[in-house]
Amino acid sequence: MNTWLSVPVESGIKGATVSVAFEVTVMDSLLSSLEFTSALHLLLNTVLVTHLSEHHSVCVIRGHQDDIRLNFSRPTVNLLVDASSSLDAFSYHVVQAIDAGCEGFVLTESTLFPFLDTFRSAHEAASFRASNKRIIVVTPLEPSDRHRLKNHETMEVIYTILFLVTNATERTVELYRTEIFFAEPRATLVELVRMDSFIIEEPFSPPNVSGFFPVKSTNLRGQRLRLATLPYPPFAVVKEVPLGTGNARSVRPSNHSYQADGAELLMLLEFCDRYNCTLEIEVFPEGAWGSVYPNGSSDGMVESIIARQTDVTVAAVYQWYNWYDHVWYSVYTGRSGVSLFVPRPRLLPHWQTPFLAFPLSLWLMVSVSFCAGTTAVFVTERFRHRIRYPDGSRQRYRLLDAIFFMVSLYVEQSAPLHNDMIAGTMLLSFLLFGGFMVGNSYAGALSSVMTVPRYEKSIDTRADFLAAGMKFVGSTPVWIFTLSLSVQPDIIKLRNSYEVYDISTLAKFVHTRNDLGYIHERMQYGSFCLESFIDLYGSRHLQPLKQEVFFEISITACSKTWPMKGLYDDLVLRVQQTGIFRTWEQGSTFRTMGQEIQRNLADARVHDFDNDPVKLEMAHFLGVFLFSS
């Protein structure tokens, strides 16, 4: 800001001449400064119209002494920063601006470093997410500021930033962008690269600025991509290999190499091959997806993203509602169906074979008719004895005799029949006819039971599982996050029957208990995703339900400030569109799990027709005809 100077001069004509000359010099300086500022604003507006016109809105952050005038058609949010305001207050206003839809930012010299200091925390606190962030900085960028800028940790996650470095004295504007380099073992170097420079002269006409703004780099120059994952084949499998021989390395310690495999890890390996980055993996224990609790604490893989220890996390991560406020979800990498493994029906015990011929209702009717017949025979024979032998010379008819008589009729054995009374003869004839019917029906049904083995009732659907009163178990509560907000009565009942156990306990349950269901996931193209407690024995004694309990979308969860999110989404959609993901899924399934367990589970409900009854055909009688001829 130019000011008038008071200089003591001699009185008279000579002093007046000096004063006028000084005023003319100051006026020329002010005019030159105004012309430079006007040209700079024209250049800035041209850059905005060219590169930020597709943004939802733009945020201008400046101090009281900064002069930024925009003529821009898009919605603009203006933040005026007071030098006395705290960093927390500044961060609060930046969060509000981000939630207002700001994707582009215009900064000045006084607001550059406060913005960088709050960039990560503000974007992590905001709800709005945008992958096309662009930042324009108007600043003289003194040497001390350049050194501070290169060493600022936030520059690691900002790729699309353009510096308009001004020099009002020389009337020049230089354009700079940043390039990020990776240095062993864990260093990240930021360099300023000059793109162009020009001198502002009158009349000023803005040059072609279509190539001024830096695009997202397609060459990350070996920069780290830090991944959090866990063993969950065929989604993700990580094995430690000799140092320097794998396709990834560990986040910490740095002297470990990993061989990464699995459908989703192949996606990240393809991303690193395409954009020249280094994949670093932090392996979590099995089932440690993690959760964010109401008090703000977290654990598992999601905690590593919240704590900025990793950039992305994969391993069948769903769109869980309690993760959403803290991470950024990619486009879908696949559709998963979550279902249950239930015990396969076992052969009924052999002692039940005689009772399987009739259902319970028919057994009840047979029992009623047996009791009624026994009573009728007993009463009839008692009256017959009383009439035929009034003197009591013959032994009285006993109830046991009537019972054995009815048993003889039902099993089609001979029984004594008396024809000296018409009523008794008619009664016994009806009982004999009923006994033949029951006996023949039982014999036919028993033959069927002994021909076709009978099994326990199969649990085929979610309704069957609930009707059986069984519980289902898993290694982590994240399985039922999807069901947490459901209001369907059957889903609520199913959710309340879920129990969590550690992996070793679940492995014992698979071998010892036949009253539990085990939650599992099936990938988009049919592969079963299994935790380690489902072994070969379990694959032979368990079967999946015929229908899924619910479906979910598998995604990649990443940090809200991960700058390569847009490029990663584009790669995922291309892989899905071309069908490559199916090849990755099937290939990783066979490599990491083998075929036997997958085949056992896939064929669990496929019957072996060699053991089933076969309809008789003419070919079955050819041998008899040949011998008879």
C-alpha cells in the first residue's frame, strides 16, 4: 500500500519545484501498480473461467489487506481472514465452505499456510467430497515461503495447485506447479516447477491459459500408496516373502516384502503399475475390519485411515453407515451376497425307521382307531361270555386278549373270529377290513422308507432358519452393520440371533456343533469367501442357503484427501466394464483357496443321482428276455 511521504524542503520556488516532482513520481508509481493489479485480476479471472467453470462453487480466502476481485459466473464463497482469529475458527469456516460445495479455492499470500495447515482436518470434518479439487494461489512466494512450502506435509496430498507468483516491481507473473518425488526409504520430496512467465504490459491481453493449470499426474514417480487389509481370500491374500522378491512391501517395519494376491489387491496392483506408485501394505488380523463407536473412538482398519496411517483399505469393505463420516467410498468394485452356511441334513437314526412310514397325524388316527377297536372288542366279548356262559364256566375275557386281537388284525396275522352272534360278527368284520387297510398301507410306506433314505429337514431359506430357532455366528460384528437399521420383523429376529466368537472358537464349533449357522459371503461371480475356520471338514458338512440373506456393494474405502481417488474410480469402472474382474476373481480363488473346498460348497445341494431310485425302462428287462429266449 503506497503512502505519501513528508520530506522537509527549503521555502521558495526551488522547494515548490521539488515537491511537485515528488508528487508526480508517486502518482506514476500508483498508476503502474493499479495497472498491474488490474491485469493480474484479468489473468486470474481468465484462469478461473477456463479451469474452474465446471466446479460447483469456488471459495476465495483472503486477508484484509489482499485485493482479489473476481468476475466469475459460478457461485462464490468469500472468506475474509482476520489476523487475530485462531486457527480453529479458520478451520471451522473452511469446513462450512467445503460443505457449501467448494471444489476450487483461490488463496493469497496471507492465507496460503493457514489453509495448508487445516486442509486435511477440514476435509476430514466436512461431509462434502470432491475428487476434482483445484487450488490457485496468488503470492510473491518469497524464498523463505518456498522452503516452508516444500516441507509442508499437506503438499503430499495436493496435486492440482497453481501458483501465480507476482512481482509488481518488475511487472512479471510466473506460473508454478508442484511435482512430488519419492525418496527411499520413506521420504517425499516436493519441487516447484515453473510452467511459464510473462511481462504484463499495457494494453494487456491474457494469453491462452488452457494448458496453465496442472492436471492430475499420471506418473507418481514411485510415491507410496499405503494400504490396510486383512487375510480374506479370495478378496485379499498377503504372504510374507524374502526381502526384495514380492510385489509390495510393508508399511511398518520397512524391511519386509509381501506377495499380494486376491481380486481387490490385483486392482490396486494394476493401479500402481499404471500410475507408477509403490504399494505398501499393513496387514491386520483376520476379521479386524473395525468400527467407529459413538464416542468417536475406532479400531481395526478404519482406525488406520482416520489416524492417517494408511490411504486406502480393501478386503470386502461394504458401504457401512458408521464408516461414512470418516472415509471416502470409491465406486463399487463388486456385488456380494451374504448368506449362511447351515449343517447338511443327516440321515435319520435307524431306530426311527419303523415310525417314518406314517406322519404324526396318521399315527394319531391309527392310535385312536386301535383304542376304539380294542374297547369295542373287549365290551362285545364280555357280553358274549355273559350270554353264552352265564354260569361262569369259562374264563372271563381280558383286556389283554382284546389288545392282542387288534394287534393281530393290524399286522395281518390270524385271529379267532366267533360267528355265533350277528352283531359280533359284523363288528369283527369291519375291524378286520380296517386292519387290512392299515397293514397294507403301512407295509407300502415302510417299503418306500427303506428304499429311499430319509434325512433331517433341510434348512433352505431364511424363514426355515428362523423357524428352526438356530443362531448364526461370525468373527466380527461388522457383518450385521447392514442390518442394524432394518425394521423388518424377520430381519430384527435374525439380527438378534447373531453372536460373535474368536476364530479358534468358531473352528471348534464347525467340528463339534450342529445347531449353528455360519455367516459367509459370495462374490459377484459365485466364488465363496471364507474365513479360516471353514476348513475342508466344514465344506463337507455344511451347505449354503438357497437364497442370500442380503446383498451388499463392495467398495474401496480411502482417505477423504486421497488425491488419486478420481483416477482409481475410473480404473475400477474400466475393469468392471471389460470383465477383467471376473478373471481376477476366479484366478485368485483357485490360487489362494484351491478347488476342493469351493467345489464341495458349490455342490452341497447337488444330489448324487446314482443312489436315487431309477424309473424302470425296457432296457432293465433285456437280460430277462435274453435268458427266457
